Amino acid sequence: MTQLTLYYTPGTCAQAVRIALEEAGAPYDLVRVDFAAGQQRTPEYLAVNPKGRVPALATPQGTLTETPALLAYVAQSFPAARLAPADAYGFARLQEFHSYLASTVHIAHAHRPRASRWADEPEAQAAMQRKVPQNMTECFNLIESHYLPNADQGPWVMGEQYTVADGYLFTIGTWLKSDGVDITQFPKVFAHTQRMLQRPAVQRAMA
């Protein structure tokens, strides 16, 4: 397969895509987008991703954006790695989890570092930021109780099968500390994080 190029910024959900590429054994290049320098707003990067965000994945067919789409692309492009369920129901469950992370959990987190997206007044931004620990705790309580299986069902989000969902959950879980939330209050999430840290592909992606 032709080389892929991942546009990323450390500490963002692009990390989940990098983990997936490493797990798949995919050939890829990395291009770092310097948010602090405003590189995401330059004409050069906006030509790659008009949203001015990461991740973006350049493929032979064109450039893809949005983490759930990129994870599905990697899983389906490298089927031998078995990074997604093969059946329709299982794949839909995977997409359900990804949709929750992208549309609810990520947004709950973003109200702390990106409050200016939703309000101009400093007091309004501060009020949103104060709410972040509570909202992230509620999100991870749901993940703990509803999305992570019991130990007898398997160690991963989808049960026995490791999938791209595991890298996505791991990545967003790393944001909890900066959001003022102690990950150890979610025993299954915390144990999942410890398992992820032992995977060689995760270690390579974090290096």
C-alpha cells in the first residue's frame, strides 16, 4: 500500500490514529502541526484540512479527517491486523463508541482548553471550565459502567478482540489528569490504561 501521512499534534486525539497505524504495521509518515505557533491556521495546512484541526490522514485516494473516520479507514485498510469487528453489528457497536467519544467526551474536555469556541466573555468561559471535571467524570462513569466489559468478557472495549477503540479510549483517558479528574476512580478504565501501556505499538506511538 502507498505510504500514508498523518498530520498530528502531541496531546490530541491524533494519538489514537498513530496507535492504530502502529498496531496495523502500516507504512506512514508523520507531519507535526505546531498549534502553539498557529501552524493550523496557515494557508498551507488549511489546504490539507480546511477545519484547521488534527488529525488529518493523507491517503492515495485523498485526505481524510475526523478521528472515527480515520480509525475505520486504518482498520479496514489492514484487515489482517483485526482492528475492528468483521460483522455488521460489531462494527456498528465500535462506531457507536467512537461517536460517543467524539461527540460527547471530547467536547466535554474541550470546554477547558478551548472555551473561547463557545463564548467570548471571560466569566462565561470560566464557568464552562469549572464544569469540566464534573462533565468528564459523568462521561467516564458511563464508559466504566456501560462500555467496558466485565473481566470475564475480555480485557478490551469490544471484549476479547483488541480494536482501534482501545487506542481511542486510551488517548482520551490521558486527558483526565489535566481536567482535574483522578482516573483511578474508574477501576476498569484505569486497568485498561495499564494494559495499553504494555503494548509495543502504544509504546512506539508515544515515543
